[in-house]
Amino acid sequence: MGRPRVLSGVQPTGALHLGNWLGAIRNWVDLQNDHDTFFCVVDLHAVTVPHDPQRLAHDTLTTAALYLACGLDPEKSTVFVQSQVAAHSELCWLLNCITPLNWLERMIQFKEKALKQGDNVSVGLLDYPVLMAADILLYDADLVPVGEDQKQHLELARDIAQQRINARFGSEETPVLKVPKPMILKEGARVMSLTDGRSKMSKSDPNEGSRITLLDPPELITKKIKKAKTDPERGLEFGNPDRPETDNLLGLYALLSGKGREAAAQECADMGWGQFKPLLAEATVAALEPIQQRYKAFMDDRSQLEAVLRNGRERASAVAEANVQRVRRSMGFLSPS
Ligand code: AMP
Ligand code: TRP
């Protein structure tokens, strides 16, 4: 038995924010040392809602640069672009044909996103979770580190693998696909919006003040935190359901300062907002500074970044091709002679 395989990805839609980092990417970095790790930029997912063709390639590259800047090490992890490995689209089609439509219609994220698209909902948006299942199943991933919001999609990937592929086309002794498990860390799994403690920090919120992106300059970070929604009470605490903003900001401070929840709660128990906010701003700026420096270095020398993605593509393709072939065979397709 080798090391457990891990796969995850983020869409290249706009700048990554603290939720993406604390909820997902930060965990990836820790996993590199004792897992066999694959991380992709899921650009095929990014076109499930209307997109700007002038930006897609650039956003894909900058997202990859941010992965590396956050600490993904190409010596340890396979870092690649989803659309550059054709097997993702192919397995998605094969899975489409065995996935019941009503499994997709009940996906919470689909319903939320479809609502925002009005009458311009693409088939791709409905199909989004099947493509995600293909991403995961193509690599025989054991574990998928994601934020809380992706749990339902992970369940779907498991159901497709187990009930639709293995049960129909495999046997107990020789399953066709590995059934993956979600990996959701509690702390940071749900970073909330700065302007509404009851909705999650999101790339698609039209209000930029609702999120801090990993590339925001220090003045902007300070400004956004200064404007962040609070409540009239003094003193910060965790777990008060009437104070979601307080819970979120204190949680961010605990993570970004590296102090942990207990010490942060103790330190801020009697603080007013005027004292706390500059403290949080300072911790955020300090946590993001090294990421921003490394990001700039990667963008200044594209050749290194491009080499990482070329190499990642080759390694990913080798695994993905073999696996899609196994699924094809199990479903009874004629093999090329
Ligand atoms: P997305 O920005 O939707 O492409 O999400 C990419 C990854 O970041 C996924 O693993 C999400 O679960 C995670 N993520 C996105 N927003 C948040 C958030 N506000 N809090 C925690 N994790 C998040
Ligand atoms: N749907 C995921 C998100 O929004 C992104 C994603 C696509 C993904 N394919 C994946 C995450 C495979 C983990 C594994 O966050």
C-alpha cells in the first residue's frame, strides 16, 4: 500500500480569498508530506456560468501561481490544469450516462447558482457535480480536502462510484473505481462574509468588501476589516448564535495570528471593536505577506510556472488515461486495436 492519494481543486474564477485558503488550500500544503497529492485548477468548471474568454487563461495561470505561493511544492505535488487532461471530459460523459437526473436537480449549490442565473442556466451548471466526480474518480483519490459547502458533491461522487459504476460494472472483489472520502477540517471550513456573518465568503458576492482576497494590498485589507459588520456589544466570544459576525472575525483572528481559538478568545474577551479590528488587520496582512511575495516572483518569471504545469499535466495524464480506460473497458466499449 502506497501513501493515500489526495485530489482537490479550485475554480479560476476571480481572486482566491481567505475562505479558499483557510478552508481548502492551507490543508493541501500539510497533506503533501505524507500523501500522494494531486491539485488542479478546475477551469472546465469555471465555464459552467457565463465567463469572459479574455480572462480565463490569465485567471487559470494566476490561480496556479497562488497554489504555489501558498506552499504547494511541485516536487511533492502534481499541480495541473483540468482542461489540459482530456480524460476529465471523457469520464464526465461516461458518468453522465449513468447518473440519474434527479440526483443533480437536488444539489443545493446548483439550486443556488441557478437562481442567480435567471433563465440562462446551462446544462453544464447542472452537470457540474458529475464533472467534479470525474475529477476525483479519475485519480482513485482516497481523500478530498474541501470546505463544508462541497460535502454534498462529495456524497454524489461516492454514490456514483459505488452504486452506479461498481455495483453495475464491477464486482465486489474487483471494484472499477475507488470510493473517495471527504476531508473537511473544522477550523476554517466555513469562513463567513465580512458584511454578513450568516453567508459564506464567496468569490461571486458582488460586494468586494465582503471578502479579503489573497492579493489584496495591506491598505485595502485594513480598510475592509475596518468596515466589516460588527454588533454593538463589547468583548468578543465564540459560539453566540446571535453574534455570527463576532464568531467569524474572532475565528479569523485565531487562525491568521496562529494563536488558536482558546488563546484568541481569552485575549479578546474584553476588547472593544476599536481595539480588535486593527489587531485582526495586522494579523491578516502579516499572514498574507509571504504569499504575496512568492506570488509576485512566480508571475515575474512565467517560465518556471509553465514548466510546473507542463510537468503536472504529464504526470496527471498518465494516471487519468489508465483509469478512464479501465472504466471504458468495464462498460463494454470496443478497445482500440
Ligand atoms: P470555490 O471558490 O467555490 O471554487 O471553492 C474552492 C474551495 O474553497 C472549496 O474547497 C471550497 O469548499 C472552499 N471554500 C470556498 N469558500 C469558502 C469559505 N467561505 N469558507 C471555507 N471554505 C471555502
Ligand atoms: N466544486 C469545487 C468547489 O467549488 C471545485 C472542484 C472541482 C473540486 N473539482 C473538484 C474540489 C475535485 C475537489 C475535488 O470548491
